[in-house]
Amino acid sequence: MVWKFVCCASLAGLMLLSVSARAVFAPTQSQDNQQSADAKTVSGKVASIGSDHKSFSLEVSGGNTMQFLLDNNPQVQGSVTTGSTAIVQYQKTDDGKLLALTVAPQNPGQSPQ
């Protein structure tokens, strides 16, 4: 009888812990989804990389150049150097700057999604 009570109490505690963990992590997931919804994608040739490696410029179609910032945890996939073609997923910051979320080398025939 005591074992049943101990097992049931332990199981109930685990269930409550699971529910509270979901409540804590739920806002973060919705913020990530909102960031993805606001994100845009562009491709072009990397024109320059800042000496601090926290910024770079991308030459896009029409001869325009876009300036991007990188945060402390940039998602750079593969090797991207000056002169290489890259696909950049980005979003505008509150002060109008472009924050690169992901940067990846562009394979021939690959287009931004």
C-alpha cells in the first residue's frame, strides 16, 4: 500500500514538473517562430567582411550592396569568404539595420527560398 502511494506521488510530481516546463519554454518557441516569419532571404556575392568579423556586405542583383550585422551566435554554415556566393536569411532590427540569422554558401543552381 505504501509503495503504491510513493509511486503515485512520484508520478504526479513528474507530471507537474513536465507541465511547468512546457509553460516556461512556450514563449521562447513562439518568439522563434515570429523571428522566422519576419525573416527574408537574399543571395549574392560577399563583397567584404568586417575586420571584427561581426559584419559583411553582400552584392545582390542590380548592383546593389546590402550591409549585414552578425550577433554573438551567428549561424554560418560551411565556408563563406570574400568573393564567394552566399545565401543570407536576415531580418531588420528595430533601428533599421539588417541582422543576418543564417549565412550559407550558395551552390550553383541553388536559389534562395
